[in-house]
Amino acid sequence: MPSSDTFLKTPLETPPVQGFDSKDAPKPDLIDSCVHCGFCLSTCPSYRVLGTETDSPRGRIYLMDAINEGEAALSPVTSQHFDSCLGCLACVSTCPSGVKYDQLISATRPQVERNVPRSWGDRIFRSIIFNLFPYPNRLRPLLLFLWLYQSLGLQKLIRRTGLLQKILPRWAAMESILPHITLQNIWGNNLPDIIPAQGEKRYRVGMILGCVQRLFFSPVNEATVRVLTANGCEVVIPQTQGCCAALPAHQGQEEQAQALARQMIDSFAETGVDAIIINAAGCGHTLKEYGHILKDDPNYRDKAKAFSAQVKDVNEFLAEVGLTAPLSPLSDRELVLVYQDACHLLHGQKISLQPRQLLQQIPQVTLREPLDAALCCGSAGVYNILQPEVGDELGQQKVENLVNTGAELIASSNPGCSLQILKHLGLRGHNIPVFHPMQLLDLATRGLKVEV
């Protein structure tokens, strides 16, 4: 016999909408601070490409509010609009009302990961990324196969057929940004624990190597060490350090991000450094957010805040303490250079003038500014892999604007940006070298020339 509850229901009644869970949901007061003025629209890269309100910061805030109020469900339909956000934070820089969209999206992404089911293909792909990229010791053996893949001509064959793009577009997107692999990438990259300063020691600094950076961009780390030591810094490199947690943190993988953050803090404990130096923009932004990432950990909360207070982007640090090593021209003639603003340096850390100031100290360098300098290049961590169509459109726009400056060199402070720019330079048939600012300062410090 039916229960009494059955008779009380009417045909109009529906089950409750699946909303945010109770753990750190987007705060209503932050949501309500948005007055929906629309200033964010013109600076939002996903809105510029997709053109839909729900793929803009304002639209996503509407969705967060609707989910909080039970008017919309946290589901694959709504979460796709949170996934489309690059997390570039341009809207934070633009908003006249000071809306803390960075806090809203960083609260929403873990909610999506906990509560929204993904397809089996998406789960497998994301699992490979999060279980491989943040762990250099796992990634290093793969480099041997990638070296063989390139050396045997398989890469050229795969790209020529276009088959991977047709069958597995995300895998094709990941393959398309693969840099040139050398045996040095596989077996080298062993910097000592302590590198003494050249001349009088001014500072003792720690240095973070990064996970992808130390394998694919080891020359950047080596150049950074040489620039720091040439300018009176003793450099300490704890060998126990791992990933900074940027990748999982940006994608809502809370527990993994917290574990990696704790490991990083422990690695630099008792090193007695004046500052902790990072040369990758996305990593630097996350390192400065450890206080937020570990806010609920009573054992690490205070340690995290103290650690983040010591973190300095290498451009920020050198501009602050000043260069003492003399710089030589990079060429026998005037060179035209364009600097590419990485989003997590520009919008996340508010660092823009410092790298330009450093580069302008190199003799016979003319620095030019690109159109839409603040627009994301489409890399955004692994966004160009997870959302390749939008990432490619933004990459094309970025490269077009950089090339139109007439620059002979491009400077980029983030490995992901560099890979994205190199990919789209190649697709457009341009052979413009891309350097980290530290590589250019290193060459100028050592009196070496750039081939252009």
C-alpha cells in the first residue's frame, strides 16, 4: 500500500536541485559584489572567442548565484561554462567594482571536481595529466620515448597525416606543443644544492625548479642561476622540492594541491634564505597563494603564509634589488624585442613593469608593445590541451599581435606561454626566437650574442 507521503505529493513537485556542497562554496557576498556592468566582457578571452554570456565572468557569476539559490543545478551543462574559463584573471584587473572573481572561480572548480561526473574519456585524460605532469620523476622516463618519437621521424609522419587530430583532438593538442627533446633533457639538469655568489654575496636565495620547467626548459633554470649568482646571490636548491601545485590548484584538485604545497614548504624549511625565487609565472602565482590553499590545515596554515611572503618572481626580485653585473649588447646592431605578458604575472601578481625595466637595461635593445598585450595567449596551464579550439584561436591572435610589432625576438616569462607561442609561430611560418628574460640577461651578462 502506498505511504501517506505519496498522497501528499503533487505532479508539480520535483526533486531538489543538485547545488554546491557545503565545503567552501562560492560566497554569496562575493557574488553580490558584481553589479553586472559588463566591463569584464571585452577583456575575457573565452567570451571573445565563444561570444556567449555564460562563458564570460559576469555570466559565470550569474550561474554561481543561480546554483546557490537552487535555481540551476551544478551539472555537466552548467559546469562546462566554468571549464571554459582560462583563469587568466584579466577580469579581476578590469573590474571597476573590485569583484574577486579569482576567489569565486577557485571556490567553484573544486565543487565541479567533487560533484559533477565527467565522461570516461575525460576522466582518463585528466588522470594522466594530473598523475604525470606534476611529478618530474614520473615524467622523465617518458622523455626517452618522446626523444625516439622525434628522432625516428614519427612526429613528422603523425603530424603530416593529421590522423591524431581527427581521432583524438586533445591528444593532438598535447602533441602539438611538444618541444624539441634532447638527451640533455633526459639525463641532465642536475644543479647542485648550493651555488655560490660571484664576488661579494648580497643575498642568499632559494630557487624553485618547477616540474615541466626543469625537464623541458632546463636552460632557463641554468640561465636564472647564472644571472642570480652574477648579481651577488648565493642560490640554494633543495633537492627534495617537487611541483609547486599550480596545475592541480588551477583545475580544482584540492587534495593533490595541498599535498604538493606541504612538500614544497618542507623542502625550504630551515634553509635560511632571504627570498624564494621562481621564474615561471603560473607557478609564482600559486606559490603566493599557499596561505589560501592550506587555510584549513592547522599544522601548515602559518607556515604557508610565511613561505608565500618570501616568494618572489625572479623579475620582481632583480628589479627590486638591482643589477650589479654589467650588460653587453646582444648583437652588433640594434635589436627589436617584444615582451609577452603572462597572465598570472600580469593579472595574478601585478608584475608588468619589472621585466620590461630589466630588458631595457640591455644595451642596443628596442622594446615594442603588442596590441592586446593583456589578452591571454590561450595556454593557461593545460587549458590549450583541455579546450584546444578556444586555445588555438587565442594562440593565433596572440602570435599575430606579437609578429605585427616587427620584433626579432620574443621574451616570455612562462613555459606554457612559450610553448603556445612557438606552436603558433611555427603554424604561421615564422621563425622568431622565444627567450625567457633571464636567458637574455644571462647572454648579456656573459657578453654573448643572439642569433637572429
